[in-house]
Amino acid sequence: MRFARGRLTAAATAAVAAAGLAATAVPAHAEPAHADAGHRGTLLASAPLHTAAALPSASFTRAIRYVSEGVGGKRIAVTGTVAVPKGKAPRGGWPVISWAHGTTGTADACAPSRDTATGPAHDYLSITEGYLDKWVAHGFAVVQTDYEGMGTPGGHPYMNGASEANTVIDIVRAAHGVDPHIGRTFYVAGHSQGGHATLFTAAEKTRDVRLKGAVSIAPGSHMAETATYVQARYPGAELALPFLFVLLNGAEAANPSFHPEKLLTDRAAAVLASGRTTACLAQLREAGSSIPLDQVFRPDADLTAFETYFNTQEATGLDLRVPTLVAQGTADTSVSPAATKALVADLCKRSPAIAYREYAGADHRAAIGASFDDALAFVQTLQSGGTPPTTC
């Protein structure tokens, strides 16, 4: 995400396995590896979930594994969760919120479906679980993908727009296999990394499932600038360092010919490696805090490949196909309001059905809860056939 000289304007944008699914997990040999191994959205496994990832207001939450499409167009298995409201489904089935989570890391332990009360990403996931429980309480089925490579074999291509959008959409298809009372009309919502995923999802065509609207909270942007910010050791760059490790691992997952450890000192490379196995964002922040900024990159580090790749993953230039609400906290130091305003201005050139809302005093995580009432009203307006106000 975005930084500016003199002050920080934005950072770059082994837990217990999901209960029940661990006992019925799809064996590795059954994982789809070819285009004909399963249609996108095919449900592969489903089991009751009773950990912190289960939403209290739901009649039940299940951990699932389903087929999606990863980087390069390959069929992959993805994990996630499905929570169904209490009571009787309305005509047409439960409306769906497909939630795209924010940055937790790239290791399997960071997957939301694996969260526990003492999990390595629970500091963040406890916030989003409370937020999602509100949607369930208001009569929405909530599905949440773990994204490609989180909880399943392979690396997680962090901030890859196409991969994110595929997994967000395909879990809606899979959810219908969990409960036929789950409808095929859905709304996408997400925060930070998930805000970025939300915008890419909003630009996709869907047929068998119908996307009606999008809520993007503090969408990540300007990823390519993060490495330069740390390398130049601008004030506040230490706050960007944990995101840098996640970005580097994500770039390698998307392009195996990219070798991020060649850019880093041995100390920094060791932290990078931990991010592929056990360390989530909080642990990367702690480990990175002991590394002086002038000892992160090797003197000859060439950031060209890193910057080139992440410049292709910006949401600027997208043509959004559904009404979209973009929410932003004014006190956010991980995704700056200025960056989000600039992104919205670009999107408005092609997609006028965008509403931008700011929340005074809300930081990066506080914007999630602060924006809920507006997000609910926005979605309910669309449900009733109305047209939400726009700011373009």
C-alpha cells in the first residue's frame, strides 16, 4: 500500500485445523489438478465447524473445500466457511454475503477457516468474525473463502486480483451444495486485501450466481511502492515491513521464477521463510521489528520484477459491473484516505454507480465496524430494487 516521504500515509496493504473438516478432509490425491477435474464451485468436502471461526448467530457453520481457478487458469482446491442464518429461508433462498478477508498472511495457519481463540491471526479475525455475525443476524448466509493456497497445497498469490475474485465467486456456488436453501443472489464485501478482492469481483461477469452489489472497505493499493519505501528507509517504513514479507511471498506464489530471497539479507530471508509456514502478519511484525531497515535488502537488490508484477494487480482501470460502496477510515495509516479517493476517482470514470463514505477517526481495522450500518443499508436498498446514492 502507499507511503509518502516524511510520514507514513499507508502500509502495503501451526493453528488447529478447522474442526470437523480435519476429520473428513479431502486427501491430497483427490485434489483437482486438471481443468477436467471438477467444475468451478464443485463442493469437495463439508464438515461442522465449532471453533472461533463459527458465527454465533448462525444455525450452523461448516468448513468446506471446493473447486476454483487459480493463477494461470489451473483448477485448484480451496477451503472456506459457510454460515447459515436461523429460521426459514425467504423465497428465492438466503441472500449471500461473500466475504473477502483482509491481510492475515500467506501461511496455511493464517486461513480464516482455521482460526481459534489462540490462533496466530485471531487478533484480526476476531474483528471480522464479529462483523460477519451481524450479517448472519440480519438474515444473510455468510460465505468466506480462505483464498488460493491458504489451507491447501501451494503458495498464496497475495493481492492477485483474478485469483481472489475466482475464489470469492466460486464459494457462492459451493455453498448451494452445503444447503440448497442458500440462494444464488449474492453481495461481495471485503476489507483491505479483501477490499481489493471485492473490486476485482465487482468487475467479473457471473451467470449461474448473480452478483448484485459490492462493499469495499479500505481497499489495498499501491503495492509496488512498498519495497521502495522500505529500501529507502522513509520515516514509518518499519510499519510496512511485515506487509513487504507477505507481498514478496505472494509474488513468488504467482510466479515461481521470482525468487524473493535473492533480494534480502539472510536475517530478512529467514523471516520471509517463516511467513510461508507458520507466521501470520502479527508474527511477521514481531520478527521484523528486530531487523534494522538498512539490513532488510541486499545492496544489489533489483526491485524491477516485484514492481512490474504488482503494478499489474492494481484495481485502477477496472470496469465495475455492480453498484459499489467504498468505505474508508480517516485515521487509517495502512491504506491512506488519499489513495482510496484517487482509486475511487479512477473507477468513477467508467463506473458511475459508486458511493464513497469516510468514517472520522476510524483507523484501518475500526473502519470495518464503523461502516456496517451503511453497508447494510446499501445492500438492503439493492435488495428492494432501489438505487443507492452515488458520489461519482
